[in-house]
Amino acid sequence: MLIRNETPADIPAIGRVVTEAMLLLAQATGTEARIVEKLRADGALALSLVAEDGGEVIGHLAASAARIGAQEGWGLIGPLAVLPSRRLQGIGTALMAEALRRLRATGRGAALVGDPGYYGRFGFRAYPGLSVAGCPPEVVQALPFDGSAPCGELIHHPAFGLDQQA
Ligand SMILES: CC(C)(COP(=O)(O)OP(=O)(O)OC[C@H]1O[C@@H](n2cnc3c(N)ncnc32)[C@H](O)[C@@H]1OP(=O)(O)O)[C@@H](O)C(=O)NCCC(=O)NCCS
């Protein structure tokens, strides 16, 4: 398995992987593949990593710039998607490890909205005052690279369609 940047030829397969992966996720909105397309169209995909095996795209991770309160420099991870037939083979972990390695080189930390039962293993956790309107606080998580405690609203790129002051 290889983790690498997306190429133009991967774009249709990325859309399929994201759509298929989210079908099994109860809280998915069905718009996740569209979010990736909008980020790409806006030049806002800070990272678009694919996991490739035997020439096939089997996983994908997107990251985009985000703010926490007024603080710039956060990398928002999501969506993260692994083909249902390839789950529990370490592919999500490999994508996340590479994303964090790259974000560490340039940013102050990573943040995401997701299941703490999965993301806790990478060092993500909720912080008092870290929020996204309409989301339970425990699913809004950050991994500050300097150990500081992030506080404020996690502001996503407008492609996510949240009602925020980006
Ligand atoms: C969540 C997802 C990305 C995980 O990818 P994956 O390649 O199957 O995960 P890994 O093989 O790297 O799993 C690593 C560990 O996390 C655990 N794990 C996997 N999915 C989990 C979940 N949804 N909740 C809790 N733990 C989970 C695995 O059991 C494994 O544990 P172990 O190291 O103790 O064996 C993938 O299942 C997926 O695409 N799900 C649907 C979409 C989704 O939920 N995306 C994230 C929110 S945007």
C-alpha cells in the first residue's frame, strides 16, 4: 500500500471511495464527496492523500486550513474515508500518520469533528471551549503540536457548508 498525493486521474475514484465509505456512517450527510470537490475547486485542499493498492484508490484523507477562534494555522482533517471492503487493515491509520507528519511541518495543530473512540488513538481530544455550533462538544477535537490548549469555535472552510464566519 502506498500513501501519496492525489493526481488528476484519481479524482473520480476519490469521489467513489468517499461516497461508499460514508454510506455506512450514521451521522454522514451524504455531501462529503461534494465537500472534497468544493475544496479542490477552491484550491483549498491543503492535503489530498490517497491510499493506493494494486493501482486502486482504497482510501482518502482531505485536510484544509481552519481557524480556532481568531487563531490561524490549524489543519482541519476530513473527510477521512476507507473503502468498506478494506476497513480494519490499518489504512485509516496510515493516512492519518502521513497527514499529521505533513501538518506538523507547517501548522500549529490538527483539528477535526469525529468519533473520539477512533481519533483518540492519534492524540486528538476535546478541549473546554473548543466548539462547532450544533455539534456535541466531545466530537470536536484537536491535536495541538505545541501542547497548548485550543479554545474557541473551530471554523471550517465554507465548502463544509456550516454557518460560520470563515
Ligand atoms: C473510520 C475509518 C476511516 C477507519 O479506517 P480503517 O482503515 O478501517 O481503520 P484502521 O484499520 O486504521 O483502524 C485502526 C484502529 O481503529 C479501530 N477503529 C476503526 N474504525 C473505528 C471506529 N469507527 N470507531 C472506533 N474504532 C475504530 C480499529 O479497530 C483499529 O483498532 P486496533 O488498532 O486496536 O486494531 C473507516 O472505517 C471509514 O472510512 N469509516 C467510514 C467513514 C468515517 O467514519 N470517517 C471518519 C469520519 S469523517
